[in-house]
Amino acid sequence: MQLYHHPCSLNSQKVRLALEEKGVDYTSFHVNPILGKNMDSSFFRMNTSAKLPVFKNGSHIIFDTIETILYVLYLSFTIEICIATTTRIVFMVLGNEFLKRTKGVLYYSDSSFFCKIFVSKTCVPIGHISESDTHPESRYIERIAVVSVGNDSFSNQEVIEWMQKIQQWNPKYFTLLHIPDKHRLYVSKFIRKVVIARMAESPDLASAYHSKLREAYETEEKLKNADLVKRSTESLVQLLDEVERKLNDTTYIVGDEFTMADATFVPVLARLVLLGLEDEYISCRPNIADYWGLVQQRPTYKKVIGKYFNGWRKKKTLIKTWGSLHIRNLLKRY
């Protein structure tokens, strides 16, 4: 398993926290978006959105953050499924089932299980069957991802709902708004030159690169839209206030154990601290302030976030990135 990410990427932090919390072994590849490394053709061919992180397990590649975290959860639990034919998936299940099919993804849940299965073929859910209903020559057992609700709070449906709720807040424009204009415009101009250079090197990807170039210009225009920036801020405040109320009754977002809802939320707080907004958004909310102090003590936080954004390591990360950026820009090595 490989994870293409960067320590400064908020979504990368979410996925890495999930991987570290679950103790999943993976190979780490740093892709620095500030230096335009996510525009290199080798990465761009794999993910033309150029967004981080990208999780790869064999031929299976996931770009969506929540889907990646759920997939990480699945690696710890298994359920047996039987393939009756090349176009039919048969679940051996008990209890009242709820099955929903959307865009090549099957969801299954009952009182004991919740799982999400990624499939590339057209699949028809069957429901209750016996072994005699299948053809032995076409049956095989495949280990897939499943989350057990029984003894593991990671699997709770409420956790998944919170993950999705937190993920709805897009930090892009909020973050860019709090970066000095001269720095933001300097990086933006450099990235546009990188895109143009990669476009010349890989003409077969020209249309995809052109889309990224247009997106860069559109981003600068959107930042001039006061309503958009206001909505982003209001969305963040609403999320923080909701978490503050939730923490009145629990130690963590969902209960008294750290779950993937927390793995999704902690990087949001880390981003606010990185932008120097801790007093404005965290300290003024006593429950979140206590929560923030608690999660910073976790070994996974120290490895994924604290390692890069505390003390001299923070300066090292920034100096290394800005130094490389200035040198490449000076030498016109885009």
C-alpha cells in the first residue's frame, strides 16, 4: 500500500491519522503541492485532479478522503462474500438488511455491520441465499472491508456522519485568505508556470493541464468574492460550535474513545493553529480547547502533525519549501 501525501495537506493529515491509529503499514511518498510536484506527469496520470492524498493498494486507487479512511477501517475487519457470476455479488447475511447501490459502490448495513464495497463490475444484490444456490466453480471467497458495530466504536454510523459533516467544510479559500497576498500570489504564479512546463512535456495530457491552469486563475478571482469567503468562515464557525456542544457530554466527538471522526476533525484545528487563529477559533471555546490539548498528547498526532509543526521542525519545513521554491524560480526550473 502506498500513500502519496504531504505533511501540510489537511486531507493528507486526516488519512495519515487514520492509518496510524489503526496501525496499517504503508509506504509514504511526499508530494509537495507548493513546489508543483503534484503536477508531475507520473502523479498527474494517476490523478488528474492533482489533489492530495492518493491511496493506492495494488490496482485499487482512492482519491476521496472519506472513502480512503473507510477503506483503512475495512483493512481491520473482514466479511466473506460469494461471487455467483461475473455480474452478481451475493451476500451471506443475517438480520434485516439495507442495501443501496450507487456509482459502482455497494453499501450494506444491519444491526451488526456497516460496510462499503468498491466494485468495477455491474453488481446485482441478492440477499439471503444458501450455498446450494451458487455454482461451486464460480464461487470464491474475497476478503473485503467491513466495520463491525459491535465492539468497535470506529464503526458507529454516527462516526461516519460526523466524518462527512466535517469534510463538507472546504478549507481551501479560508486558508488562502489568511496567507499574505505577496506569498500567495508568488506561489500561484510559480504553479502556473509549472503547469505550462508540464503541459509542454506531456502533450497527451494537455487538456487536463489546461483545466488546472484555468482553475488557478479562477481561484484568484473567487478570492475576490467577499460572499464566498464569508460563507466559508460561517461554515467553519457553525462546525466548531456544533462540536463544542457535542463535547459537553463526551470526551471525544463520538463518545469517550478516539474515533475516525476525531481523525477527521483534529487536522482542522491544526490548520487554524498553523494560521495563527487559535485564540479566535479554539481558545474561545472551552470544550474544544480542552479537547485540543488532549489530542495533542496522542502519539499519532505527534507523528503525523506535531512532528512538522512544532518548534524548530516547523521552521525547517517552511524554510526547506520556500528555499526550494525560490531557487527553482530563480533558475527557471519549472
